[in-house]
Amino acid sequence: MDEERVSVRINPKAKESNPLGPDRGPVVTPRFLIALVLIAAGIAWIAYYYTGVRPDPSKVDAKAGGPGFMQDLGDWNYLIGFAAFFIGLMVSAHPSTPLGRNRGVVAAMLACFLIGLLWICVYYLISDDPSDVPVFNDLGQKNLFVGIAFMAVGFSFATRWE
């Protein structure tokens, strides 16, 4: 009995390793599922618009396919897709998600900063002829907004860093 008291006095913060404890929390939460759905929906929206809806610029008489409302939106489809993607990332910055806790915050923050930097660098490297790079070729100067948006999401993770 005295040994237990001594160990508590020596290291009062010593706890058993619990994967669902307050430091770690559950891996799958409703907020994390919403974030995953938003991220996947944003990527799917952009991919579907790029491959199935937008007209092929290499063909002279190319017509847009897919649903009429997506055809009517035109380049706004990129805004919708990227907005869903970035909102999903920002939702995942909450402490109730794995990316919003402990090392996940640092990893996500650095990943967003680096992806944003790489996005801008790649755009500048291919800006003379972006026709070979998917999505970059349609966005033009708006690629800078995408790179800066990645960095802004990185700052949303930085606010959670302790």
C-alpha cells in the first residue's frame, strides 16, 4: 500500500496508457467523418467536372457532357470542389479529430504549408505551357489562390498547436 503512494508522489502525472484517454481521444468521431466526407466530395467534384463535364479544349467542336447544372456552373465547379475540400480540412483541425490533436496538428500544418508552396512553385514552373497538367491548365492564375488557400488551412492547424 505504501509503495503505491510513493509512486504517485514521485510521478503524480503517471497514468496508464489508454488509447481512448483524454490525450488521444477516439479516432473516429462524427466531426472527423464529416471532414472526410467533405474532403472526398471536394476531390470527387473536381475530378468529375474535369473528366466528365467540361468540354475538351483540344477538340474544336467539343461539347460539355454530364449534368446540365454542372455545365452551367463552368469554372465555378472548381470553387465548389476546392471549397468543400478546404472546409473539410479546417473541420478536421478540431481537437476531437485525430488531425486536431498532438502530433496530428503538426503533421497536418506542415503538410498544408508544403503542399501550398509546392502548388505555387509547380504553377510557376509550368506557367509557360500548363496544357499538359490537369486542373492547372484550367485554373490559370487562380492556381495562386489554391496554393494560398492550402497555406491558410495550415494556419488554421497552427492555431491548434500547443
